Amino acid sequence: MKIRFLLWPAAFILFWQLLYLLEIFPPLVFPSIWEILRQTGADLASGELIKGTLYSLLVIFAAFIPSLIGGFLMAFLSVKFSFSERITETAAALAHPLPGIALLPILILWTGLGIHIIVLIVIHSVLWPFYINIRSGFKDVPRLWLDFGKNNSLNGREEFLYILLPAAFPSIFAGVKIGWARAWRAVISAEMIFGTIGSAGGLGWFIYNKRIFMDTPGMYGGVFFLMLIGLVVETFLFRKIEKRTAIRWGGTHVSS
Amino acid sequence: MSHLKVENLSFSYPVGDGRHIVLEKLDLSADKGDFISILGPSGCGKSTLLRLLSGFLRPEEGQVTLNGSILSSPFPEGQMIFQDTNQLLPWLSVENNILFPRFRSLLGSAEKKLSENDRLLLETIMDKTGLLSFRHHFSAQLSGGLKQRVSLARAIFAQPQILFLDEPFVSLDAPSRYELQNLLLNLWKKGGWTVFFVTHDISEALILSDKMLLFTGDGKGPLLITNFLESPRDPHSEQFRKEKLRLYSLIDSL
Amino acid sequence: MKKYLVIFTVMITLFFSGCTNRKDDPTIRIAEQFGLAYAPLQIMKEKKILERINPKAKVQWLKLGNTAAIREAVLSGDLDIGFMGIPPFLIARDKGMPWKIATGLSSAPLGLVVPSGKYTSLRDFGEHAKIALPQPGSIQHILLAMACEREEGNPALLDRHLLSLKHPDGMNALLSGAVEGHFTSPPYLFLESDLDDFEILISGEKAMGEPFTFIVGGVTEEFYGDNPVLYNDFLKAVRQSINFISENKNETLDILSEVYSMEKDKLHDLLYRPEMDFGTSVKGLEPFISFMHRNGYLDQELSQESVLF
């Protein structure tokens, strides 16, 4: 496990450096690993990279909270009431495939310009997977467990807390994982299209600026840093949680 | 002393334009400590009757009363054990599954808050059902037989008056099935619960129960048959075979 | 496992090197771009002007998203010639990209469009007012910073207010009141300032203090060295295309109205305004270089010779 964890990055670095040494691409678009490391170090030291990352994380966090609440509410209502299910299902079917960026002009028109635009785009990109996973999590709870709850006279609150919620957890968690990946994609692409030049910006804006000013090593540094965050969160957070939950419970939602 | 009473019970479900009648004007009473098998071919309404008795289904006509009061919903004093081995909650350990019906809000800290009596009861039940070494296992790690043992232990720890068992051993291999039948019989002898046991296996019904409610499929409703075989009942004895054949012919003749 | 990695590497290497192999026929690859200021390129493509000058030449037109993509395509050897504003060209040259300006293409009015009667100077923008422009380091961004330096003595005066938006989004934002200003170029500048509710607060020319070329064409030193004949044919084609626009108005409008899917009357009005000046001269190089160097956009103070062929 530990070795495999290091093997792929190592192979990747070797492969990169090999391509660099073969001089297939001009160094201006394909710098050496050392240049990338040096520039990334400088960007870390100046705080630019950290600030951008924290900024993007803040945006994602600000979008996650309302999305989770909204997803839960919509899922809960659609499990309880069929008319509400029709509305949310239609909304999800219409909105889910729509890339958040396509909403940009409408969002600007309706809500004006500002950082909230990026938050809204991220909300759009995580709300639907949340809703869909939470809903299917609730809907797929085996009747057997609900019957067991009824047999022991669980009230509505207890049924929700002690049966529905843990039973739906693997599916909800899969939704959070999908949401996390989508949120990064949305935040990066939104920041690249829509950025504030003078003031603070996120990691996407950082990468975009590096590209515009042709600081190619810095640009790759930003991209690799982004991948590193994904890797760390996946390995040290998601995997751990899954080991304690879905995998131990023999759940069917381990993948995705 | 009759404590579960069925009076004038009817039930049907829609099929196409008409209705398929499962039960019509059934009367039945069970005394405390009765072991009653509900026996018959698949699809004859055995499970429907069990769900009516346990309050999961409401009768169309008639009523089910428990100690004089009319049943309208499932109740913890009547613990249901299902055929499906996935009835345990997979996110809880074996021990917590057993504690759940009575101590669901304390799980995690239940150990500290359990009274001396309950702790003793838990240990005894886990010991009797052979689960002591699986206390911290999760259901995904258990075999089908073990899972049903936990379901049994869970139902017993809830301190029920009645056990409703819906073909609980049907998916198990023969040895585990035999083992669990004996375990159930031994526990029942000491626990004294009223047991309703759904099965389509005549031998199983003959081994376990004193009374059998035989669904024959003729629409007239089940026959109540008393099992006069003396326990322990040996399936290889001449008497047992005769009794088995008699029950077969009862079903076949119709 | 290791064996597969080696095979994989070799295959990838072969694959990529295959892409960049030079062919014997003289090939020229040009980025096709939309926008009024690039009109001569569209004419050159549709009328096959370069092919007529040099029948042996293989002319390839590539569509690319933006300035950065064009520069990267030039660097990776997929493109010989890229057109863009002077500042993004200089940024690339400064970073060591081996290319120089071969020709100018057009001069056009640029400017900061604001709601009419609301602003008299650059100082008037309120704390939360926003100004939209395409991207940092673009000619619009540099001109606005120049204006701030010239008028108020502080090139970073409006930096806090700047918002990066594509031209159409910026126009929407301005019209809907989401931003207070839009530093832009034709046709958006014309479309916005033609409206009674909007006016130009400061023009690009005023910001710079002298006329300047909007779009220039950069050519790699490699192409220049390897294909001197084709290089000259290309310059000739640019001049012929520019002449074509002023001499054959009707056909020009036919071609461009099709490409831009725009009505001919409207296009005529936008394309033939006197401020739209197509020509090959390169003006304003020196002021851009010195300003950008002074303000940290360029590391070196580039000399004219290092920038122009």
C-alpha cells in the first residue's frame, strides 16, 4: 500500500523528466521537474499558492454547506411527498447535465458580479449529485430494516437517526466524494473564466494567471498542487472513512 | 390461558379485476408458551397470516387481540425474525445489534449504562447462542447461520412474549439448519415464549411444534392440527414418518 | 511492470515526435481568429490570397480559443504565425519565446465604456464599482493601467476593481449594471458606446498618448529562417488582403457577413468606421515596452531589434 502510493508519482516524475530530456517539446511549454519544483517552492514561500488554495477551499466549503442542506431537504421531501418528488426529479434531470459555466451569463444578470457567482456555480455542480445520492440512499434502504424499526416501535425521529441515516450513509458519502471532485472542477473552471484581477483569487485563478503570463513552471506547479490535494484527501480522508464504514459494513456503495 | 386471539379474520388482495382471498373468517387462539407452525406450500398466505398476527398488516375484517387489546401495529413484545439473513443492521456490531431494540439511543455507551440484570441477560443469551466470540464482529463478516443466530439473540434480548419466525432457517445448509432448530427448541423450552413459526417443510414443523396450522390451498382456510409425537422427536422413527405422510396426503387430497 | 513502462514511454515518444516532423512542402500554419480587427485574415483565407501568390504553399488555418492557446501552439510547433495584441506578444518574447513581430494588422479604437454622465475621471469609481476587461496582461488591461498612471499617477489605481470577463460577458455585465465600466475593443466598443446610456470615459489613444497598433502578427524565428520566400509571400498576402477590404467593399461584406453571421448593413457600419484602420505598420511598441517593464510585466527592457524582424 505504502509503496504503491509512492510508485506512481515516482514513475510519473521519471516519465516527465525523460520527456523533458528528449527535448520533444520546447522547454517553455514543458519545463523540467526541477524548474517546476523551484517555482512551486517560490510560490509556496511567497504564500501565493497557499492563499489561492485556501481561497478555493473556502469557496468549496461555502458551497458544500448549503448544498448538503438543500440536497437533504430535497431528498427528504421527495421521499415523503410524491408531488415534491416530481418537481425535484424534473429539476434534477434538467439542471444536472448543465455545466455551471453555462449559467454564468444568467447568474451575472440576476445576481450581479462578485465572488458569490463562483460559489453559486459550485453549488450548482455539487447540489445535484448530493440530492441524487441522498435520495437514492434513502429510497434504497431495505424494507427489512424499516420493518425491524417498526417492530420495535421506533418513532419518526428515531427511524431517521438510527436506521435511515446510517443505512443511507454509504450512498450519501459517495455523493460527497462525487461532489468534492465536481466542486474542484467547477471552482477551477469558474475562476479561469471569471476572476478578479486586483484582489485575491483561488487556485484556478492562480493557474490561469501563470498561463497568461507564461510562467509555465508555476502553472504546472499549480496543477500538480491541485492533484496533490486530491490525492491526499482521497488517501487520508475518503479511504479511511470508507474503511470504517462502507467496506466494513460490506456495503454495495464502495466504488465511485 | 389464551393471550393471542384471532377472531373472524379475513384478508384478501387485489388480482386483476377481482380479489384473491387469502383468509376468510379465521378463528384461532394461542396459549402462552404454544409453539405453532404455520405450514403450507409457497404462496398460500403463510407469511400474510404471520404479518397479520404481528401487526404489520391490518385485517380487512375481524381482529387480532393480544391480552385483550386489539392490535393495530407491530409491537416490541412480539419480535419478528425474517427469512432474509440481511436483517441485521450492518453498521452495528453483533453486540450492538442485540442491544438495539431496547437500548438504541445508548449504543456506544451502552456498556456503562446497562443494569446488572441486563448485562447478565446479554451475556447469557450470547453464551447460549454461541456468539460470545463474535461480539465485535459486523454482519458482513458472519455466515448465514451465524447471522440468524444473532437475529434470534436480538429477538430474545428484547424480552418478548411472542416470537414470529418467517422461515428463518430456509436459506441455511442442512447442518446449520439442524443446529439452529435444536437451539431454538432449547431456548423456547426455557424462555416460554409463544412461537409462531412459518415453514413449508413438514419435517421441520413436526420436529419443532406442538400445533400446526396447515394451509391446504382449498380456500377453506387453514386446519389446526395437534402434533402428538413425543419430544424429542426423531425424524427417522416410524411414527414420525407416518405422521409426515398423513400431512402430505392432507395437502395432496385437496 | 517496468518493461511495460519502458514500452509505453517509447511509444509515447514516437507518437509525439511523429507530430512535429517537418514536411518537404513549404507549409504555413496560421491561427484563424474572429473579431473585426482580424478581418484581413478572414479575407486572406476565404479568397485564398496566399495560395494565389505562392501556388506551391500549403496553407493551414487553425482555430484556437485564446491568446494563450495560440502562443502555446506556436511554441509546440503546431503554428507558425499568431496574431494578438502587442502586450501578450511582448510577455511571451520576454519569457524567451523565439518569435518576432512580422507585421501589424490593424489599429482600432479601444476604450473604457461607462454609463453616460456618471463619471468624469478615473478617480470617481466607488469602493465597490467593478470594471470588466478580458484578462490580466491583455492590451485592454495594460492600456487602463497606462491611463491610471497618466491621469492619476498610479498605474495600480483601479486594480482592485478589475474583473476578468470575456468581451460578450463584459458587455452583458455593463448593460445589466453589474459592472460600472468595460474596457473593450470593437465591435463591442462600438455597440456599447453607440447606446445613449453609455459613453467612452477614456480612449486607448489618450491613455497611451499616441496612436498604436492593436493587432500584430508574430512569426517564429525558425519559420523566418527556414522559409524566407514564403515569409515574404505571407507579408504580401497581408497587404493584398488589407487592400482588398478597402477596394472591394461589397465582396468583403459578403464574405464577412457570412463568417460572422451578421447583417451586411450592420457589418458595413462597424467595419468601415474611419477609426478602423487596417495597415501593416507597427506603432506604439516603445511606449508599451517601457511601461510594461517599469511596472513589472516584463523582466527585460526589450530592444526594438529583439522584437521586430
